[in-house]
Amino acid sequence: MVTEKDLKNFDLSLEEFFEYIIESKNIGADNQARFLYSLMSEEQQEEFFEYVHTAYYYEVDELDIPTELTNFINYFNNFNL
């Protein structure tokens, strides 16, 4: 679980932490993105995916949402550190 203390140490809000994970993924720092994701509790991971859906997929054509969002979720859930 990423605690308030952890976020304070990173000097980030939870949403900024989410963005940090997304940016790590986007630049190809896969191990870093997945490691940061793994630090979160299941509840935070669910909140992360809700954030991603709202911030990045809200206006995507409804036919593309399941595929794109599923691919994004699978990126994080199908890995071994």
C-alpha cells in the first residue's frame, strides 16, 4: 500500500503518483511502472484504473474502450517482477 508518508517522500499526490506510473510505462520503463503499480493496495489499484479510464479513455469511442482499457489493465496485471 502506498501510504501518505510514501507520497510525501515522493513529494506527490496520489494522482501525481498515478501519472508517474503512466509516464514510466509510456517511456518504456516497464519494470519501474510495474514495480510502482505493485506498491499499491488492491483498492488503490482499482482507483488507479478508474483514474486512467476517466483521464484517458473517457472520450474514446465506446467500441474501443474495452480493448484499449483491457490492454492497459493487462499490462499491469500480467507480469512477474
